[in-house]
Amino acid sequence: MEYRRLGKSGLQVSALSLGSWLTFGKQITDATAEKLMDLAYDHGVNFFDNAEIYAQGKSEIVMGKILKKKKWDRTSYVVSSKVFFGDGRKKPNQTGLNRKHIFEACDAALRRLQVDYLDLFFCHRPDKNTPIEETVWAMNHLIQQGKILYWGTSEWSAQEIMEAHMHAKDLRLIGPTMEQPQYNMFHREKVERDFNQIYKTVGLGTTIWSPLASGVLTDKYINKFPKGTRLGMKGLEWLKENALSEARLEKVNALNDLAAELDTSLAKLAIAWCAKNPNVSTVILGASKIKHLKETLTSLEIVEKITTEVDEKIEAILGTKPQMPPF
């Protein structure tokens, strides 16, 4: 396993990590979740990603039970939570990034995960109803209390991230260390264009999610729609509609042929392509089956196969490379 610094911080995270969205506490059994975490940890994964909203808190409960059972050295792994959407309750102050919900969500995550502190705590979305300086203050207080070590954002714009840093600098507080954006061959603008300057100015780290575009960047949807996939889950019709367009599937077929030429799978090629980006701190893997995680955990072996020539072939197939600003 390769380890990378999280942005300009000194924290090292495995280049591949394991996330629990849509799986822990929902799509898979607790026994399978334990096997997935075991497999990941044994392969050098040291970052496990979670959030208050995942399975309305059940995902963190499942992960917490596993962490307690395994008794892994607490210094050997990094665990996260996210705050904004709440855990399913919808009364005032049970969602958002106001100080009250941030503090209460952190305490709830610590209880569910059965840990004394969170290594990473993300603001899961920007909150238009709360001043950013209030959120920055709240996160700084949690760091001072020892409840979190680093805070960051998820799906914030470059402008919002820089505004948080501006307030942190003015108030002599700690700004966000990392951002968790979606990043894959079909979704590139934020990571490659929008954040291009702030990697340099504030040393932003990234913990990217959906490297397989919800499973589309595999061979599972080529000429068929299998049962038991996340795109077939009730409530995710919007995800299916966005992910499985005819034009996208044509590109998937071409990418699958290219992967075969490289003697690898499309899934491994797609993950390696993400990991090859020097501004990606870690690629969050998701899996509902042991065999799939066994495969994707070896994706770093493919990075060296993505030569300049191969990369040009990928870009020719995709046609998704963001146009960079003229400066």
C-alpha cells in the first residue's frame, strides 16, 4: 500500500481507503461489513470513511462495533464522520452546520463509532443558513477539545473553501484541511479545474468518492442490468438515470476494451486513473462483495500502465477533460 500526506498536513492516509455509503447498515450484513474491513486493513488501508446520514446512523454503529471487536491499535487507523444532513431527524437544529448541530453530531458520531476522537470531520455540504465563520469557530473548538484532529468539507465549491480559510486566517483559527469531492472519469471539473489553484495556496487534500461512478465504470452494466446493485436500490432512481445514459455506456464499452488490452479490468483501470492524479490524497473504495474489494485493492498495480499513450487513448474515449482557465 502507498501512503500519502493529506494535503499539506502531516497526516498520512492510504492511497486506497474504504467507505461505507449505501453498504454498511443497509445493503450488506454486519458480518460482510466486518470481512470487508478486515480485508482492507490487512491490505494496508488505514482510512475508513463514514457519515451521520449513512443508513441514518446505522453505518457508524456497524463500523463502531467492528472497531471495538477488532481492537486494532487506535494509532494505526483513521476514521471519519460527516455533519450536515443529520441522522434522519428533521426538527430545527438536527441538521445543518450551526454550532449546536455540529457539536451534537460530533458527540453522536463518537458514541456510534465507539472512539474517543474523530481523525477527520467533514462538513458534508455547505450550509446557506449558517455563516461560515460560525462553522469555522465550531470546528476549531472541537479540535481544541480533542474531539476531532482535522476538519474538512465535502462537495463545497472552491469559493466556499477559500472563504472558510479567509475567516480562519482572520480569526487565527484552523481552516479546512481536506475536501471530499466526487471524482471519476466522468466527473472531473472540481478536482482538476476548480481546485487547481487552492492545492497550491492552502495545500488542500482530497478524499475522493465514487471513483467507479456508482459502479458504471465496471463491466457489470455492459449489455445488462444486474440485480442487487446500488443503481437498482429504491430511492436511487435519480442516480440510475444520471449514470446509465446511452452515450456514457458507449464510452464504458470502449474503456472496457482498452482495459482488456492492458490485461486488467475496467474497475482497476478507473481507480488507478484516479489515484494517478497527484492531487488525490486517497481514493475511497466502496464494495458490497468481498471479491470486488479483493480486486480493487490491487488497483495501484495498474498506475504504471497508464502511460502517456494510454492516457491519450482514455481522453479520446472520454472527451471529458475540463477546459482550464487561461492563466
